[in-house]
Amino acid sequence: MVVQLLACTPDAEDVVAAAAQLCYSASSISQILERGRSKKKALLEKIVSAGHFSVLEHASFTFGVEDISRACSHQLVRHRLASFSQQSQRYVSVVEKFGSVTPESISSHPDFRDRYAEFIRETQEFYREMLAAGIPAEDARFVLPNAVGTKLVMTMNARELHHFFRLRCCYRAQWEIRDMALEMLRLVRRKAPLLFADAGPGCLAGDCPEGAMSCGRMEQVREEFRQL
Ligand SMILES: Cc1cc2nc3c(=O)[nH]c(=O)nc-3n(C[C@H](O)[C@H](O)[C@H](O)COP(=O)(O)OP(=O)(O)OC[C@H]3O[C@@H](n4cnc5c(N)ncnc54)[C@H](O)[C@@H]3O)c2cc1C
């Protein structure tokens, strides 16, 4: 899996802090921006603790993601407030580079590791044969499994990212999308540490929201995200 931060709002923290301050100030935006820089940290902490989340929507982040499975991307695109551009299986036949993802539970399993690899190889062959016989890529792709690799560009604003991290950094999330969410969080924390200081699974902010399904490791999880 490759996750890159391709672009983001320049001075994202300053913009969000100015937007928050503007709501309560008679000063001009330039004055607010200038003054805001010095008290940005306190202001952003206050915004987040007060739940004034709409101002986070002024900062957006664009990621490039490669070598994830279609199983992962299918979960990803359920996040309706994000924008996506995903490699098409209609216009791009995956003959050249038939990437696929193998879960660790399978690659480490003595009985299934080889059968899985064989299944992927046979599927690839079948797919290629159909294309060679003139079946359009949009139809030949019906045999491709969830394991097949994909790539996409995705944009989320900081509010949606907080929501995404709450759901997808949790141990209840599927491992591949969780790995991806963790990498995204590392990247945005480096870029805008104040905006994402407390971002992560739901249990960072209080009780685990998963109830009976909780992993029961809240202390360990909180420590993990302090160290991230
Ligand atoms: C552990 C886990 C297990 C899951 N299992 C399943 C499953 O078995 N089956 C399944 O189908 N899905 C499953 N999902 C996906 C889940 O149901 C959501 O579709 C996905 O997490 C996106 O969440 P969302 O709708 O909150 O986020 P987004 O689409 O990113 O939306 C963000 C927020 O905006 C608001 N919003 C967005 N659109 C609307 C709208 N139309 N109306 C009102 N408010 C809106 C909501 O407050 C929403 O929380 C699972 C997710 C997780 C994390």
C-alpha cells in the first residue's frame, strides 16, 4: 500500500483559526489572520473541544493511494463527504500489472497460501484470455476478485477526516482500511499537527463507542495514538 499526501490547503491551521475567530470579531480578515497566528494553538484547541467543527471544513487534504484492494476501496467510497477519482476497470485492463493484495492471515497459512496464489494466477489467466478473445474489459472484469489492486485520488476536508479517523482507526475497522487510515493520520498530523492532535478512534475522546463490540484495549489504543 502506498499513501501520499498530494496537496492540502496552504496554511490550513491559520485559515481554520481565522474562520473561527471571524465569527466573534469585528476586525478585518487580514487583522484576524495576523493576530490569529500567535494564538492559533489555544484557538484551535477551543474550537475542537467546543465542537465548533464546521470551521474545519475550510481545510482540505488530497491523498494519492495505490496498491490497495478493491475490498478496501469499496469501504472507502462509503464516505460520502469525500471526493474520489478511481482507476477504471472499464478503460484500464489490468493485463500489464495485475496487482493483488494478500491478507496476512492467508499468506501465513500453510494450507491456503499456495491455493490463494494459484487462484489469483488462474483468474488472471482467465481474464487475459477473455480480453484476447475480444470480450470488453468492462465485462471481463466480472471475474476479478475483491483482492485485485486499485488506485485512487481522494480529497477530504479536516472535519470529514476527523470522522473518518474515528471510524477507521478503530480496531473494529477492517485491517487494510485501518492501515490506510493510520498512514493518512500520520501524514496530516505532520502537516497540520494542531488540527489533528486529538484525531483517532472514538475511544480517544472518552468511553469506547463500540459497546459490547469493544476491543477492550482503550488504554493501549490511547497510548498508541499519543505515540503515532
Ligand atoms: C467497523 C465498521 C463496520 C461496518 N460494517 C458495515 C456493514 O456491515 N454494512 C454496511 O453497509 N456498511 C458497513 N460499514 C460502513 C458504515 O455503515 C458507513 O457507511 C461508513 O462508515 C461511512 O460512514 P458515514 O456514513 O458516517 O460517513 P460519511 O458518508 O463520510 O458521512 C459523514 C457524516 O455526514 C453525515 N451524512 C452524510 N450523508 C448523510 C445523509 N445522506 N444524511 C444525513 N447525514 C449524512 C452523517 O453524520 C455522517 O456520519 C461499516 C463501517 C465500520 C467502521
